[in-house]
Amino acid sequence: MRIRCPYCGERALEEFTYRGDATVRRPDSLDPGAAQAWVDYVYLRDNPAGLHKEYWHHSAGCHAWLVVTRNMSTHEIVAVEFAEKGASK
Amino acid sequence: MTTARQPNRLGEGGLIDRSQTVRFEFDGAPLAGHPGDTLASALLANGIRLVGRSFKYHRPRGILTAGSEEPSALVELRTGARREPNTRATMIELYDGLSAASQNRWPSVKFDVLAANQLFGPIFSAGFYYKTFMWPPTFWEKVYEPMIRRAAGLGRGAGVADPDHYEKAYAFCDVLVVGSGPAGLAATLAAARSGARVILCEEDFRLGGRLLAERYEIDGKPARDWVETVEAELEAQPECRILRRTTVQGVYDGGTYAALERVNDHVLKPLAHEPRQRLWRIVAKRVVVCAGALERPIVFGNNDRPGVMLAGAVRSYVNRFGLAPGRRAVIFADNDDAFRTASDLAQAGIEIAAAVDGRRTPSRAAQEAAEAAGARYRAVAVIERVRGLHGVKGVEIRDEKGRERMACDLIAVSGGWNPTLHLTTHLNAKPQWNDRLAALVPGALPPGMSVAGAARGTYGLAACLAEGEEAGAKAASECGFAASASRPRASDESVTASPLWQVAESKGKAFIDFQNDVAVSDVKLAACEGFRIPEHLKRYTTLGMATDQGKTGNANGAAVLAAVTGRYIGAVGTTTFRPPYTPVAISAFAGHHRGPDFRPARLAASHGFAEEQGAVFVETGPWLRALYYPKPGEEPQDSVNREVATVRGQAGVCDVSTLGKIDVQGKDASIFLDRVYANTFSTLPVGKARYGLMLREDGFVLDDGTTARLAEDHYFMTTTTVNAVKVMQHLEFCQQALWPELDVQTVSVTEQWAQFAVAGPRARDVLQGVVDPAYDLSNAAFPYLACGEVTVAGGVPARLYRLSFSGELAYEIGVPARFGEALIRAIMEAGAPFGLAPYGTEALGVLRIEKGHPAGGELNGQTTAHDLGFGKMLSTKKDFIGRFMAAREALTDPLRPTLVGLRPLAREDRVRAGAHLIPKDKEATARNDQGYVTSIAFSPSLGHWLGLGLLSRGPERHGEIVRAYDHVRGGDILVEVRPPCFIDPEGERVRG
């Protein structure tokens, strides 16, 4: 697999480290009512057969955290963005 | 000339260099061949056709093919440490001094004791592993399995380390072409002429593919001339690279291809500094697969006898290698293409006993081809049985008129061709059944791939050339290069086929998979027992397993399965083709990453100094660190005891450069640290350091370390050695993905700073000789947990931190890495009058265990802050990573095993790490298990072993006696539960 890093261009898979689901949002840790949201955030992950957003770290390159939109069935990469922009709001 | 010693070598012809002789050895017999030979062709030229014994039945086996699909002719190549088992004789390029041996036979290939297995044929039927050896169960490990392993199996591994080396290489191109037959050469030429960067991979040592084996003409001249012309033109193209002896093994995402180049398998041993093999990773924008097709045999009685050979292979041996694989041949086929063999045999002076056409209707083209070569054409006829044991002696033919016996020593067999579509399916595309071709053809193709020629089911020469050229030009133009056509002239031969698959009336064992000894009877039995899907059939009968992965057997297997189960063959399906296409040695995948070179070792700044001192090193994470510094006559434990005592009594110096070091700067640096640490850092004054605890978002401890505040907006963080990378990645995630609005930057400076701990009651005295006199190190001016910038050795910038891991008066001093080695020498010199000695990580560990500081054994990913006694550090006033989940009831339950110190009741007892903690008078069962020992050390300060452990309700149980039960090593001692800190619990020394 090859990922096109916005800084470095297209690079081979082994330069990157996978983290996982980029669609989850960190809940408020000061909200006592957020227990279920926290359990979901920490433990629950979707594994859709189709497009998915994932965090990847360009660990052997520029150290940018990326959000990669990838087809989980074909491994086709549709979009790569910096994490600060790419995570779904 | 030594051709006289090669009885089956033809007088002329072939792509071999008859002016030179190559000497080799097979089963100890000295033989000769020529450059251009393979081991298989040289053996055939020498009249040797029995080359091994089969896997299960030890049946005599010969050479079936002339390529990498060979199932039968597996030999042990080379001797000693370079011995390689199960090597296909058809793929071994002959070289001077080559030595090979037949396999799976004892005492000799002609007389093999275990051939008696054939008498027990019924025992070795499909699924025999699962059925025959079921009872009694205990017999499996001790009796059956060793017996089967001795009887079955093929070659022997070398048993010692491979003396050769292997490397990995990377290449990038516009167009990758796989295979150099007519389609591949036409594709490469079209793409290369456009100026595109092209790589052509050819498995053989010679370009040309089938063109080398056939008597085709292109542009009115022998096809081999065209191959040479094209080759010369490609060699002259600067952007075209030809990789011979290179098999493309796999297709991966994003246009990535793996290819194995056999760089030095064709010489006695690799030249110095050259690898034996090279594993290429090729990234290509487009790939044109021109991998050709694989001929399949027909299934008939005793069709595995040496002398039964695929018709295409017969033509290869006659035309390319200039030899006669037999004296009197029978052709048995179900397609017109195979009957062209008649003319090649006749031209080589080989008699043709009969041309047996297994199809239901006679073929005019086949009849003409046979009769033109003077062969008798037998329509609607089959071979029912082959006669001869160690080699073909004759056949029994049956046609509409009846049966006939016929003498022959060669059977050229062809059941049609299967497109070599393996590479098209590696990314999960399914091949499709084509009725006209009676074969699977490529289905949907992965992005960037096209297929041309026989690999696509296009068999005529002219059609292959045209299709290859078109595919090459299209691939180049998709990469932005303009290609033009040249259209070499050739004609298409007749390839009409109608599959026979198997001779139903076969007498004797009729084999489908030669390598695994799977016969028609096995498939029938398996189908009867419900294994009706090719994937199940494969696992149950082993059909299509091992080195050839069914390249010659799978199609016939599917056909027999279809017939037995009464299904349409197109509906039966196929097993999945996975990489690699042919066997690849593990060494090639490993490349240079072997033994100590598995990964690069990182060396601390003081490594050279430590080596000089005779230090013993240990791997910690990616680093090599000094474990201890032995003095003459010391046992390892003596050295560690001395180093610990030196730190407690005088002073010691230890390289702590391997700790992760992270520079954190920015207006919001303190907010950022408050969020990543469980405790608070915004309140830390400038010029002070503080211990910090990091949690994971699930509430468990991630890492710990000390962080110093160098300025309002500037912190210097340390992490544990092992977690340095993980923590850096975590901080970057927090900064970039969670809180991009914070004005903060982090950077790893682990490599930039060399850092040393100087610890012991004389540490201050030592450092005063190193730090420039302008800096006041007195306790009042530079108290415990102070930090600041100083200079050393007359102006070298340094950072000084008053931190202690040992519990003694201690400092850490950091200098830019290039001064690291000079600094430790300066510290050693300044420390000499005070008895300073270097100490290693073992003493470091003992010191921290005596002090009860948690480290690797306790920060094991399963412990919480509460477990480690740090519950009060968790801030309640701010958000931080792990805050919410750490507060879960189960994570703060006092029943959880919590950090305690452990002291053996009998002082001579040794505490063992990993021992389970059980109440004193209770049985050692899982139910009574209340925790375990995490770290142990012999404490020279106390004169006995001690340990740290995690014990349920630990803090409430100080003074209680419990069992430390070590089931693995048989230890069972009583220990007293204590507070974790054994030395100076009030912490007076660190503040002294």
C-alpha cells in the first residue's frame, strides 16, 4: 500500500504507523454524564466494508498525523488530509 | 567434445554452447553438459530420466516440464551449508561443479525400500492422516507422526546457517512487463520506444519464453533472431531495464510488486560481496502481465512414469536444448497445438509410434500435422495405461476398434493450456471459466494492470504479438508517453482444443497431482466424504499443495471433482492463488536483517568508553546499554553488588542518554502538559523538575518520567527508554489531532543530548570538578528537583537537573551529544579522588528496587495509578488524557493488586519474578491467587533478596506473611509484605 503524504508525496506503507478509526470524537472528560460516550470513544470501532477514515502517522517521515479515507474492501485510498483538518467533526 | 558422453544429445541445434563443457554431478556420478543447459536438460541429455521418488508412495518420478511449474523433478542442490532441498531441476541453470542429489529414496533412487508404501496404497488414501492413525491417541506424537515424517517429506535442509547473503532492492518505473515471450517482448518494445521507464522481468535466464522452444517465424526469419534483435534494442534503451532470472512473485496494493532475482544461483558460489538472491520491490504505474500459459497433463493410468512429459516441454528439450528426450514417442493430446510436436520430433530423428487424439471427433489439422511427420494418427483414442516401472516402456492404447499395446519410451502429453493468471488474482479478483478455452481466464483486473498473450487466453503467435504491442503502448500512453506500432509479421497456428481431462477407463493409479501423489481415487473418495469444494479438497487430499501449488494439477483436479459430483466444471471454482508465485527462501525475505543485524543498534554517547572499561552490554529497546562493568576476577553478581555499594557509599556515574527526551515549547506548553500528564505541570516553577505520570485514554498507565521547566514556555520532558517512540507519537497525536488550537511544538531530542546520572553521597563533590566554578551547586542554591543551564569544562553548554532514581544525592547532567564521550571521561577524572565508578543498568535496577520506584515490571500496561500508589497524583481540577476512564469503579477498587515491597522471611531465600502471591495457609490455586512478584533484586545494601509485587489490598497488609509460589521453577517461599521503599523511606538522602 502507498500513501500520499501531503508534505512528502507518495510513500510506501512501512513509513507509516496505523492508529485506527478517525471518525470518533473525544468526549468531555469533565462531564459526569459522558460515561457511555467515553466507553464508545475508547472501545467501540466501526469496521465498514467500504469507505472509512483512519488515522495514520508518517512516523518514518515528517511525523504528520494524517486522516486517510480508504476503501476497506479494495484498499483504495480516496483522500489524505492532515489530522487537524481531516477528522470528521 | 564430450557429446559422446551425452547419449541423448542431438548432433546439432539448440541454444546451448557446444564448444564448452560443463561438468556436474548427480547422485555422485560425474556428468557433462553445456552452457545453456538446465540441470533437467543435462540429465535428459545424459539419458537420466529417473530423478526422484514421490512424496507418499515413493514412486519413481522423472521430469514432466521444462519450467518453474515442475512438480516431480525435485532435487537437493549443492552440498554442506549451501544444500537446498526440493529445488526444481528444470529451474537450475547448469554450472561447472554443480552437485545435485535425488530425494526421498533409500538406499538409491533405483532401489528404494519405502516404495513398499505402494502396497499399502489404501492406507495412504485421501485424508489418511486424519483416519488411519487415530487410535490410540497417545500413539500420534510418539509413533505415528515420527514414522510418517521419516517416510514422507522430501529433501533435507542444510541444518546449519546459510553462509550466503541476500539483499532487498527497490525500483520505480512507468511500465513493468512480466514475461518475455512474444507478447512480453512486444509490450516491452512498444513501451520502451515511447521513452517510458520500463522494467522487464523474465523468470528464465534467457529472453524469449515459448519462442525459444518453438520453430516459429517472425518477419520471415526464425523467431529466435527476432528475440535477439529486440533484446539488443531494449538493452540500448537507457530507460529500459531487463531483469533476467527474476520471477515476479506477488502483487500488492498501490502498484507494488515483489520480484525475486536469482543473482548467483547459477554459479558455484556467489562472488565476494554479491548476494545469492535479491528481493525486489518494484513500484510501477502500469503493469503488463505476459506470463504465458502452463500446459496441463491428461490423467491416465501410471501417467507419472518417468518418460511421460508435457508436449510443450518435449518441444523445449528438442528445440531449445538440442536433445532427444526419448527414442520412440507417443503423442497423446486433446488439442491441435500438441500435435505440432510431431514435426519437431521427426526433424530431430525421433520415431513417433502414434499420435493419439483423445477428442471425440477427429481433427484434420492434428491429423495433417501427425501424418506430415510420418506418424500414425489415432483418432478418438486414449492411453489406458503406461507400461514400465522406472521409466516408460510402452502404452496400452484403446480406440473404437479395440486395444493395442505399443512400445515407446516417451509420451508427449497435453491436455491443453491454462493461462498463467496468478498475478491477476493476488488482490482478490476471481478468475472466470471460459468454455471455449476450457480454462480459467483473468477476471476483473487490479488498477493499473493489463494482461496480454497466452496469460489472457490468446494463443496464436500473431495475436500474441499484436496484443502485447497494444498493451505495452497503452500502458506507456497512460503514463504520458506516445507510442507507435511496428507490428511484427507472424501467423497464428491452430490451437483448437476440446478437453479430455481424464481417461475414465484408466488401469493403474492415475495421478492428478504428481507432487503430492493425489490420484483420481483420492478425489473420488474425498467427494464421497463431502469434500466437494476445491478449498476443502485441497486441505483433505493435499491436492495443489507444496512447491508447485497445483500448477499442473489443479485444473485436472477440478475437472475430476466436477465429473465425480456431476457438476459443470465452470461451477466448481478454484482455490485462491496467493503470493509467492514460486517458492521464495525465507532468507530472501529477511535480506540483511539477520542475527545481530536484525535491526540497527543505537549506541549511547559513552559506548566507546564503556567498551574500553570492558562493560557487558544489554539490549534495551533499540539501544545497547552497559549492563555492568566487571573488574578482573568478578562474577557478574559481584560487579553489580560493588556498583550498587559504590553508589550508596561514594558515587557512581551511569549513561541515561537512552531515556526519551522531548523538547516542548510554545505559549500553550503548560496547558498541553497539563492535558497529557495526569498531574499538573502549569504550576511547576521555572528552574524546577517534577515527576510526571501519563495515562492512556482507557485510564491505565502509559509511561512516566521527569519533566523540567526551562522557561515559561519551554519544558524538557523525559520518557522511559522503551516507550520513547510511543510517547512521542502520542504527544504528536494529541497536538495535531486533538488540540490543534494549542500553540505548542514538540520535537524528539533523544539523539541530541547525551545525559549522565551522577549519584551517591559524593555526587556534588564530583560534579564540582566538572561544572564550571561560576555555578553554585550547594544545596541552598541548587536544591533537590532544581534544574538549570550551566557550562562544563570551560564553556561547553550543559543542563543540570537534580533528580534521583537511586534515592541518593544525585544529578543528571546533559550536554550536546557530541560532547558526551568527553563528558563521561571528565566525570570519571573528577570523580577518581572520591571513589566514583561507572554503573550499568543492572545496578540501576537494583537501586530503584531498593527504593521501590516502579519501572518496566510494574508499568506493564495493566496497572493503574492507584495500583502503583500514585492515586493521589491524578488531578481533579483539569482535563487530562485518561481522566474519565481512570475514575471507573473497577480501576480504583482496593481489591486490585497494588504495589508492595516483599522481603523473604528466611533471609537466604531467593524471591522470583513472576511468582504468585498466595495467602500464607492457603492452597496454591488460581482461586487463592492475590497478585504476583513484578521485580526482584539481590540487595547488597540489605544483604538479602527483595522484591516488588502487586498484591490485592496491598497497602493494608504491610507486615503480613504470604506465600510467593513459583509454579514454573518450583519455588515456594514465605515473604513479608512491606512498604515498597526499603532504603531511606523519609527521603533524607536525596535532599542532602
